[in-house]
Amino acid sequence: MRLPRRSQQQVQQAQQAPQPQQPQQTKRWRRKGAVTTACSVLLALIVAGHRWIPDGPGHVGSLAETLLPWTALALPVLLVAALLRRSRTATAALLLPVTVWLAVFGGRLADKSSPGGDLTVVSHNVRQENPDPRGTAQSLIASRADVLALQELSPDTAPVYERALAATYPYHFYQGTVGLWSRYPVRGARPLPIMPWTRALRATVDTPGGPLAVYVAHLPSVRVTPSGFTSGARDEALGRLAAYLRAERVQRVVLTGDLNGSADDRALRPLTRHMDSAQDTAGEGFGLTWPSRFPVVRIDQILLKGVKAASAWTLPATTSDHLPVAARVSLAP
């Protein structure tokens, strides 16, 4: 049995018939542009309103604020996504997070240093397992610091630093894992019991411009785990340290050390509410310090009260896993 052939007219009509549209693909293309736009708006909200991120279980707010400057890495990703989607809306929306990020962090990228200053303060977590403490000491001497604060000293390395620094810094005090070396006389040095073992001290340095209260601290480490940001021990020790600082009677105060937190972290507000970050007020860039090979966060701080930073910077890497930090400080009120 043979089927009838289609007439030539029927074939032409079939060829001329309009092809069916693909609405699902078009809608999907538009939806991708909408997702990119939504991500841009969300990023802007996170950067601008990070203080309203609930800390809650896992200290998500503290973790977000610690890594907040790195949100800039999302900007080129969103730009590429917008260009691939050929979405004018998504491309225009990208201006929002760019503007917000620059408003929040743009000022830190500029060089805010100025000439002058009365003395140089240097702080360094020298790493407990430092394979070359003598070489680290020589690097710190080269910084020409007037006041030198060290953290993560050990029973094996502390005597090495003591001998290597003796000629340059005739006045010093160390106990536990923290120490202070100075070109100027040191008095009233004592450990601060912010933890079960000694990781903080306080001393008065008699500078040519008057007495300067110097605090050296190494707060407990924090960890990022599947359950969140574990910072309970650090926050408890920080609260005790802040109490000592509030009771300080000397008007000029410098707090140095590895605080295991950035100045943006809300957990450090008991300190940053009353003290200025030398890097933020007189440095250039973010001054990231850890890990030394590829720093991603600034956890080594120099905070000031009653004195002003003229300049602040990070020093070249030693055999520690932290970069040293330095500040030139003016003692004038």
C-alpha cells in the first residue's frame, strides 16, 4: 500500500510556516541577568550593612567583618557574568557594590602618612617554633624601633632574643610568651592575668616626651570550623584586657600585639571604640600581616590612645609566619 505524495504546494506552505519560538530559553537568559543583578545588590548590602549581620551561633558576623575587604574579589566575577549575559541591567547594577566598597574601604588605599613623630613602635609575633630567632632579632634591630614588643616567645628562644637585643635595647621585661624591649627606661612592668598563662603585660616607658603606657598582648587563636567562627576564648581574654585599659591612669597608651582579629571585627570594639588603629589612621593599604607568605588578614595591631600615629607600615618578612608591624608615633597631645 502506497501513501499519497504531498503536493508541491503543501511542501512550499510547510517551508514558509513560521518556526516555533523558544520562550523557555529566552526567559532563562533573562533570569540569569536577574540573578547577577540580585548578587550585586546583595554584595552592596553586605558591605554597607555588615554591622547588622547577626553574630548568632558560629559568630558569622565577626567572620564576615574579618574577611570583608576581600569582597572586592566578587566584583570582577560579577562583571564577567554581566558581560556574558549581555545584560545592561546587570552591568549597571554592578556600579552599586563598587561605589559602596570604595566608600567603605577606598580611604584605606591612600597613603595617609606624614613626616615627623617622636618614636617608632614595632610589634612582632616571632613564632614559637622560629628556626632563626637570632636572624629575626637582627631584622628587628634594623627597623630602628625605639620600643619593641614580641609575642610567642618560648623558653628556648626568649634567652636568644635577650642576648641579641641587649646592646640596642638596654631595658627589657619578658614573662611567659610576651616581652618588651626599649631604648628608654622601663618601670612598673608586670604580667596581666587575662588568661591562665601569661600572654599579656603592661609597663611604663619613660620616653623623652613623657611616660607612655605600653601593653603587649597575644590573644587566643580563632578557628574557622564547619560550626562557624570559634572565638570564645579570644573574646573572653579581650574583655579582661579591655578592663585593664579602661582603668589605665597614664594618658598616653599604646597597645601592641597579635590580637587574632582585624580592626573591623565587632569583637574588638571594646578596644577600637576607645583606641585608634595606627594603620587605619596613618598607613597605606590594609597592612595585612598573616600568613607572611601571602597575607590575607591583619591580626597584628598597634592601637593608640592619647598619642597620634604619623605613619604606619609592615616590615619585611622574617622566619616567622607573621609580618612585623611598625608605627611612628607623635607624643604630643
